[in-house]
Amino acid sequence: TTTTTTSSCRTTSVRRMIFPDDRSGGDQATTQLKPETSFGAEAVPEGQRPVNEFLDLTRAPLFGWASQETGTKGLLIRLGALYAITFGAVAFPISGATFTQEGYLLQKIAASNLGTLFITLLLLVRLYSGWGYVGSRLKSKVIEFEETGWYDGDIELKTDQEKQRDIFLYNDQVKPVETRLQLVTGATTVLFLLSIFAFNGAMDAKPVFNQYDPKLLERLQYDDKLSDVAASQAGIRPAYCDSRYYRAVANGGQGCD
């Protein structure tokens, strides 16, 4: 109860800091009414004012995953759901089309895990860059903006009230998000690097026989033992069945099923 009350008071304080003329003061108004703009910097277009950029960021797709309202637990739950969906719907089917021979389940899982973590890491970097940009705008004592385009940029000094509001908003709503994203991104980076070693280990444990390697094709012309191995690997199926490219050239892989 104490935690909920503290969080509610903090949300109300942030709202009043951004909107000093707001007299609603109630939690219901805070949760149901999403503010669109804030005061200050009249010479700056509304969309380029730091506080408005913060409000736009929280409403943007995916960026709200890391917000204070969501918290670390909420972020991890969403990333876990993204990992599961990407692994099952995208990464594993691609790995299955790559490792077409029997007995490569471990390699499929390792490759799928590596690809899914890479996508997750890209998302985290994008989230951090967005929140970091807004944070730098809030901390700055001036507002850099463009009146109509990149060729007529200008600078507007913040008033003391605007600087106090922006610093308060940064410390309360943005800085914790930056710290959270740094920790989660760092942990994901470590997992990604470990996944690279795991994938390499899986491939070393059971290398894929690549009969389309130019060096291998050249060696097959004079190496009878290697030719026997290539024939045994192909079995009774056509040799192009294990290559997505040559399957496509062969009109979808006739005779491979």
C-alpha cells in the first residue's frame, strides 16, 4: 500500500510539474487523461519541445516498454514474449530451411537462439537511443530546433522554470529508464556473445557437409574417398535437396520429399 501511494504521489507530482495549471489532482484523471503538450518555449514548434518529445516517446510503439510505469519486470516480460514469438515464428523456421539434413536439431536451436537474441539486442539499442536522446534534450539548458527545415535551425534558451521542470522530469522519469536499459542491454549483450560461442561449438561438434563449396567441388574431381562421402551424404535424394538456392532452381526441389 505504501509503495502504491508513493508511486501515485510521484505521478501526480510529475503531472503538476509539467502542467502547473492542472487542478484535477486525482489519480483517475492522471490515468485516464494522457497529456498532449506542456508549457514553455513558445518560439519552438510544439513537436520539438523537450517535454513534448518525452510525451510523444511514451506514446510511441515499443518505447513505452521501458517506461517507469512498466518497470523492469514489465520490460522483461515483454522482451520474453518477443523472444518466444520471434524464435518460434521466424528464427526456427529459417533454421529448419537451412539445416535440412537429419540430426541437426542442436544446430537449429543454437542458430535460432542467436538470431532471436540479435533482434532483441537491436530493439534494446533502439529503445536506449530514443530515451537517451530525450534525456539529453531535457538536461540541456538550451533547445535546439528547426523552424521549417534543417537549413534554418535556431537555439532557444530555457527559462529557470523550464530548466527546473525538465531536470525534475529527467531525474524522475528518464534517468531510471536509461539505467534500466543499460543493465538489460548489457545482460543481453553477454547472452548474445555466449550464444555465438555456443553456436560455433555446435557447428564444430557436427559440421555441415557443404557439397557446394567450390574448393570441395574441385577436390571431388580427384579424391575418390571424398566422392564416396559426398555420395553417402546425399543418399538416394538429388544432391540439390540440401541447398535452398538449388532447390529453388530445381523448381521447388522436385524429388526431395
